Amino acid sequence: MPFQGDTFYLVLGFAIMSIAGLALLGYLVLQPVMAFRLSGGWRMAALAPLIVTIPLVVQAAYALEAGSNLWPLWLIFATPFAFLYLLVLAGMHRKAARMGHS
């Protein structure tokens, strides 16, 4: 029997938040690794997500200081996209290196 009503949405919400949480952790690991391992234009491309994430970290810090219980919300929403961007960039860099264009 398929999930019924509220149970479906509870499981879906849990799955989405789990994926977002893993993407947040993955981003926090992948961002510095790529920033230090790449060079030239590849490094600049790897640093691009910081244009969005640094202001969001500042906003989250202000929200936390103000006592908001939703302080990490924008980071949770943004980091999966930044993580996906870095994964695609890593794949492109790997392909370019194999072709001798790194």
C-alpha cells in the first residue's frame, strides 16, 4: 500500500532535508579542496559560489545573533546548488585534464 496523506509528506520532507544537509556538508568540504587544488581560471570558477555563500553566512550569523530559529535556512537552500555546481566543475576539470587541456 502506498504512503497515505501526511506520512508521504513527512517522508518526502525528511528526504529533502537529508539531501540538503548532506549537500551542505559536501559543499563545506568541496569548496576549500577545489580552491586549493585548482589553479588559474579553474580556481576562479571554483571560487564563484563564494559570491553567494559568503553573504549568506553573514546573514545567518546576524539571524543567529538576533535569536532567529530559522538562521541557517538560506544556507540550506543555496548550498545544494553550489555543491552541484562544484561537482560539475570537478567533472569538467577532470575531463579537460584527460584531454590535456588543464
